[in-house]
Amino acid sequence: MKIRYALSSITIARAPGFGANQFPVIEEFSDSLNIIHGPNGVGKSTLLRNLRALIYQHETDTRSEAYGRLRIGEDVWELERSGKVLKQLRQRDGVAFDLPGVNEKFRESYWFALHELVAPALQDHTAFFEEAKRQMQGGIDFDQAERELNTILQFQDRRLNEAKAVLAAKEKLDESKKRIRETKELGDELQGMKIRLEDRPNLQARKKRLEEIRSYLKQKQAYEQQEAEIHEYDERLASLRNTSLDALSNLEKAVANAQNSVDAKRKEIAEHAQALEELSVPMDLLEDKKLADRLEDELEEAKNLQGRLRDGQEELLKKRGELESWNEQHAWLASEPPEEEALKEMLSSLGRLARTDEALVSAVRTNAGLLKRYPKLADDEKAERKRLIERKNKLFGLATGKRQATKGKETPYRILLVLIVLVMGGIGIYRGVSGFIRGAVILSAISFASLIVLGVTEWNAKRNRRPGTSEFLDSFDDMQPSATADQILHRYYAKLAELDERMKIHDTAQAEFEETAKRYNEHIAAYRETYDALGIPHDPTLEGARFFNVGEHLRIWSGLLGTVRSLEAKVADLQASFDRRIEAVEALCGCTFGHDPVREANRFLDRLKQAQAIKGALERYHRSLEESDKQLAIAKDDRSAWYERHGIESREVAETLFSRIEEYKSLADELELQRRALAKVDETIVEEARDEEPQTFDSEFDTLQQELVELEELYKRSIEIQERHRLDSRASGHEKALHEYESAVEALDAHRRDALKKRLAHSIIADLKEETERDHQPEVIRRSSEWLLRITHNRYSLNAGKEDFRAFDHAEDRSLALEELSSGTRIQVLFALRMGYLETLEEGSNIALPIFFDEIMANSDDERSLAIAEAIGSIAEERQVFYATAQTDEVVKLKRQAETPPRLIDLEQLRLKEAVERRPFTAPKIVPRKEIPFEEEYHQYAKTLKIAQADLFTPVEQLSAWYLCLDSAELHELLMRNLDKAGTARISTPPLSRRFLLLKEAQRLARTGREKTLTPADLGDPGLAINKSTNYYQSIVAFVQRNKVTGSGLLQAIADKKEIKNISADTLQTITEWLVRNSFLSEENAHTKEEIISLLSVKHEDVRIGSDEQFVVERYLSHILDA
């Protein structure tokens, strides 16, 4: 008995088409038949390929990762496949080496896939055909023998042609001899066999008919037996499914959830109603939804007025305190505060008087000082002046008369110079007396210089003066004897000028003193008049600049009086406004407030808002309660409908029924398969089986089977004899062949004998090859033919031609090539060929490797598939077999034909089971739904919902559904359905879908010519194919981080080469293309909002003035373009 190589388990960690660890782990396989079934795509073929990949090293085209175990007798092997690498480890000693006895060359012989078995091409079965040819030659490789003997096919030139003729003649002669000996005997024998085999087709047809009848009777018996069994079950199980109990549980859960929801909402309604009653707000106020806003506006104004009133009152109290303090501190100035207007006027007058007081006093004192310094000339001074004038005139006349002859032209000049000196000296004295010291010094210096010039001139004149004048000068006893006339004259002029200047200064000072004294007296009179008007006692200490201190106090006093009166008027106005505003608030509230109306009104407003919110919530809860009541009723109706539909009274009854649902469904499925199989049976078979007893058919079948066995042996013999007779009948006349042979030998004998030997050697080998092929039936063909006869119920046998396999149809008595067969018959032929080849391969070996079948019965009818199933069942008794199929009927056939109960592997159920084990169901935590607020005013609703402002480059899909709706009710309906985004809301109604598409197109037009703002994150885009480790890239990132720029700004900075440098032309081109591609740069002109609406109106007829579509588009454009 052969040793089975049996796979016991497999774990597929990774396989093409499946995620990691998504394939179920299979812990056990049968040593005989393993049926792997499930729907298409569940992984049946993948499992078979991975099982093969664990055995054969050369399965390198797999990309899977799998682990498994293999038993060989008592030894267990650990197998691991990772891609192209296969590790095989013997568990007993931990030694890793290839599995013993596995022939990698013929690994495909153990793989039976439908797509390979239906391939008609010879190259798909070359290995089998080559093995058949080798066996037909008795196991001898004649081709190798010819190569070793160096035989030749023909002689060179003419000799080779003659040798060929000899060999041809020899062959014909041999064939002729054989045909002569055998033809007669074979003909007689073949004729006798044909007579005996004439009834064979009819007997085979009858056998097939009997098999079908017996099969039908067995199926019918099994069906009736199962039908009787299923009638013992409760008939209500027929209407149930495996998930029906889960459906009932879901229905009951839905009822419980709906009831809980109703109870919760009723409780909420009661609590809200009680809270609303406690707030004590009149219902008519609650109905006015805008009352809270109006009341809030009125209260805001009242709060502002109250604050201003409070500030004004505090300021008034402060100013009144300051005024009282000033009144107390300055009571000495006046018995009572003067009138404000009079005070302002008098203060202005006193200010003007005070500013001129010091100047008048200074002028009086200055003129008084001048009069004191330059008093009026005394009498002796007047007499002296008169005497000096007389002497001056005499001396001037004398000097003038003597100088006329020589210095007539110099005298006027000297007189003018003296006058100028005198005038300048007088002016200097006057300015010195007036206090202008600097001017006096300058004039005095000029006068002094002029006098020096005159002195030098006179000294020169005196030195040149003629004698005779001394006696005249001696008469001036007040002069020195040596003085000249000019010196004396000059001295006289100086004394006269001094006396004249004194007189002039005295007269001027006297006139100015009298004028200033008059003005000062008028000034003092004005002071007294102003003091009397203010009621201030006259005090000389307050006159002049000393009044400024008191005047400043008076001005402050006056300012305080004005401020207090202004504040009193302002406070009165604010109080009146505040009272009117409070009256308006009380009118809105329908009640009156106490001493702090603003605070009480605020409290009322809070109660009003709270009451309105509670009222809104109550309305929503009532609507929700109605909906929940409907849901509860629906859930109860669904549950009742379920019970009525299945005829079940209670949950307990349902659970009792479901305890048997699995076995009932299994039996029902089997019964349905049987019914379908019976329905496919030919009606004539049914009629014939109905007329006779089953034992009659069994007896007839046994007798017919014995007779057919004998005829089958006879038929095989007849095939061999017929083939030989056919070959012998082709021979020509013996005499002609003999003559040709002798002639060829004679012609060839004259030539080289060596060549003849080689050619004869080839001829002998060819004869041996032909004789061997004729006498030896290939073992692989024999075995394959036996398999084919077995699975075709003796209709087809198999033989090998010179180039391919052929199937002989015994029913039609003809040989057919593979391509001439139907796909179902071809599958049977190639199945038989594979099995015959496997038996030949394993002949002499004690191992039996697993065989893998992949849906090979899919193209076969019931008869052929039953035969294949029977064959597979017999194969599974000798080795491990894996059969993959998606057809339930194939599973049934294999289970019936298998002697050992097969291992049934439902991949889909395994995957589901493993998924449950890996991710067991956990009831989700139900989060209470958040109440959605509601506002009538649409823009205020957006603020309440905290909707973000639309942006030009934000995808329309991500915008709030607010941008698609027209009012709050439409938006609230979407929010209640969780359609809060424009991308999801658009599918709810056609109008919203239409508006969404218009917004998309409007956004596209708005983006034209408008550039996106760059960010450092944008520069990290992999699509920007530049070297990001360079300095210029870091400069770009720093520039973008510092500045809010678009693509144009970045290119301008690059062109300026100040902050960003060293960028090549290619890099700049790459950056520019990336900016354009990502909307950071645009050379197009931007459309205005009006232009976009016009373009849309031209393209879409529904975008008209006043339409909802235009309103939605214009509102969106205002958000993204006007912001």
C-alpha cells in the first residue's frame, strides 16, 4: 500500500486579491476527499494554488505567503512559502530538506484545472505524448541508438538515392511478406468478431438506460425518504430563514427603542411644560418671535442711557463739590458768586488791564527817572549857554574870515562833520537814558572816533596857522594859552551840544511822563470800576500783575459754574430719555418695574428667551413625539406582521422552532437538490421505471453487465486485429516488391559497402521501431484507455497515433482527434490521460501525492459529471484529493460517490466565522441626538449654526448646505436628515442639484484670473520638482512665510534678485509651470461678479433676474468676491 502525502492544515497570511490575514485558517483536512466550495471569488482556486505551492519547490510564480503541515506516514513536516522561497522542515529532527519522492518535473500532472483540460492544443499535453511514444518502443530509445551508430538516411549523391531505393524496396518486401501471412487469418477472425459484436451497441445502450433507470429509482427513493423525514418537522419552518429570528429580535428591539423614545419625549415634554409654567411668561408674548430682539435692543439703549446718566450724575456731584470748595476758599473775594456772564466779561476786562499794567507802571517810572537824571537847566546854566553862543559866533566868524583864502572848501565839511558828531552824541545819550545801552555805546564810539578825526585835523591846522591870531585867542581866559581857535571852537560846540541835549531830553521826558501818568490814572480808574462791578473790595495789592493769580482763580470759578449748570441740564435730559426708554420697555413687557428697572427688565428678558426656547423645544418635542408614535406604531405593526406571516404565537414558540431550523434547512436543501435532479430525468425513463419493480431492473442489469464484460474483451481484441488488418491491407503485390528490392540491391552493391552498412543499420532500427510500436501497447495509453472506458461507460477508448492521441468511439466505430471531440468528452479523455500518466509515473513507487481538481465537471452533463465524481471518489481511496467547486450539485455527487465521508470546507462560512471571532459584534453606544437650533432670519441662522464664510478656493462640496437653500425651513429640513454639506445635500432634490452645479461653474469662472495665496506647506508639494535642499529653496520658503503673496509676487521677488537669488532658467520654468498648474499664477483677466452672472445667464436659461438660481449664485459670489 502506498504512503499518502496528506496536507493537514494551512494558514494563508497573504495572497493576491486578498488583504493581509483575511483568508480563513483551515486547521484540518481529510486524508481522502476534501471538497472546497463557495461562491465565485471566495478564494477556492487561491487555496488550491497555495496548497500546491507548499509541496513543490518550483511553484515560483506565486506571490503568496502561506504556512502548513504535511503528514508522511508517522512524520510531520512544517511547510512555509514566502513568495518564491519554500522551506520544508521535518518536525521529528528539525532537519530542513526537500520532500522525498516529489518529482518537480511532473508537478503539473497532479493539477486538474478546467481551463487546462479543455485546451485542445497538443503542446499542452506534450509530456504525456512523449511518454506514450517511449513506451510504444518497448522502453528503448531508437533515436538515441541511431545517433550512436551514426546511421545515415540516404547515400551521398547518386549512391544515397540508390541506397534509399534499396531500403524502400526492402520495406515493401517485408511488409508484403507479413501481409501475405497474416491477412487471411486476420480477416477470418475479424469477421467472426464483428458478427458477435453486432449487438454490443444495443446492449451498451440498454445498460446505460438501465443505469439511468436505477439511478432515477435510487434518487426517487432517497427523495421520498427525505420527504417523509421533512414532513415530521413543523410546517412553519418552511417560511423561516436562518436570519428570521434575528429579524424578529430586530423588530422587537425596534419596538422597545421606539417605546423608549416615546417615553423619553413625553418625559421631556412634561419637564419643559413645567419649566415653562414656572417662568410665568404670558403666552401672547411667547408668540411674538421678534419680541426678544426688540426688547434686547430697547434694553441695550436703556443700559447705555443708564450708564451715561450714572456717569453724568457722578460728574455733577463731583463738580458741585468742587464748586462748594471754591466758594468756601474764595469768600474773601466776594460775598457771593457773581453772575456767570458778568464774571466772564469782567474777567476778560481784568485780564486786558492786568496785561497792560506793568507796561504803564514801567513807562511812568522810566520817564520819572529821566526827569530826575535830566532836570530843567538852572539860571546860571542858561547864562553860560548864552555866553558860549556869543563867543562861538565871534570865534567862528574870525576863523571863517582867515580861512576863506586857503580853506574855503574845507569849512562846510568841518561844520557838517561837527553837526553829525553832535547829533550822534545826542542820540547816544538819549538811548542810554532810555535804557538801550548797546546802541548808546555804539553811537558814543562813533562820536568819539569823529572827535578824534576833528582833533587831528585842527592840530594840523593850528600848526600851519599864520602868526597874529594868538592875541585874539588870549582874550579867552577860560582856555589854555596854547589852545588853537579850532580847539576852542570845538570845545564850545561840545558844551553847547551837551546843554542842548539835556534840554531836549528833559523836554521829551517831561512830555512822555505827563502822557504815561494820564494813562496810568485812567488804568486805575478802570480797575476800580471792574472791582465794583464784581463786588470785590478795592485793594492796591491786587492791581497789576498780582491780579493774575486771583484772576486765574476767578476763571476756574467761572468754569466750575458753567460746568455745573451744563451737567445739570445734561443729567436732566438723560433722565428724561431714560424714563421714556423704560416706559417703552415696560410697554413691550406688559408690566412695570421697580427701583432698578434695567436689572428687572434683563431678568424678564432672560425669562422670555428661556421661555421661548422651551416653547420651541416643546413644539419640536411634540413633532418628534408624533413621529415617534408613528414609528412605534409601525414597529408594532411590523412585529405583528412577522408573527402573522409565519403563524407564530410568541417569541418562545419562535425560539423553539429555530432550535431545529439548521437541520430542517439542511434537509430541505438536500430535498430540493434531489427534486431538481429528478426533474431533469427524461420522461421516458420515469414512465419505464413506473411500470416495473426495481428488482426487475437490477436483475436485468446484472445479466447485461456480465455479457458486456465479455463483449468488451472481445471488442478490445477486435480493435487490435482491425488495426493490423487495416495496415496489412495497404500492401502491394509481393512480386513487384521482390523485383524492386533485387534491382535496388544489385544497383547498390556496386557502390560503397560501408555506406550500405550504415544505411542498413538505420533500416534495421526503423524496422525494429515499427515492429515494436506495433507489438507493444504503451502502458500509459493502456492505463489511460482503461480510465476513459471507466468514466465513459465503455463508449470511448484511447490510443496514440504518430503525432497525437486519438479517442475511439465504439458506439460509432470511428477514431477521433481531440479537437473533434465535444468539450465534455475532451475533459473525460484528458482526465483519463492524466490519471493513466500518473499511474505510470508512480509505478514502482510507494508514494501517493495529493491531486488537485478545480471545477473540472463544470462543462459536463449529469452523466459525465457522475462518472467523473465516481472516479474521483475511487481516487480519494488511494490518495488525498482536493476538489474546488462553486456548484452545489457537484458537492452532492461527490458526497454520494465517495466511500469515505469527505471533508466539506465552506470557505465563505469559514471567512464569516473567522471575521466574527476576530471582530465580535459589540452593540454601539447610542449617543442622544443633538437638538438642531432654528432661526427664522436666514443670516442669523447661519451665525447660530456657526457656518464658516465661503472662500474662493474652498471646494463647493465642502461648503455648508446653507449656500444652496433659500430660507431657514429648507435648511432645517436638510439638517434633520444629516445633509449639512453642499456635496451631500445636492442629491436630495433636483433644485438643490441644479444650484450646486451652478455654484461649481460660478466658482470656476470666479477663479479665472484670481491667484491663490502661497503658504510654506504648499511649497512642500511633491509635484514641485526642484531641489529642496538648496539655499534658493530655503529663501523661497522664508519669503513666503514672511509675506502673504501669490505666484506673481513670488516671481517678482525672484526677478528682483534681492531676497531670492541663484535660480536657473530651467528651475524658474519648473516653478512657473507648477504655479500655473496649481492656480497660484494666472495670466487671464478676472471676471467681475456681474460678468460671471451674465456668462451664466447666457449659458443657462433658468438663471434669470429674480429667479432662485440667480439669487443663490449672486449670494455665493458676494461671499467669495466682496469679502
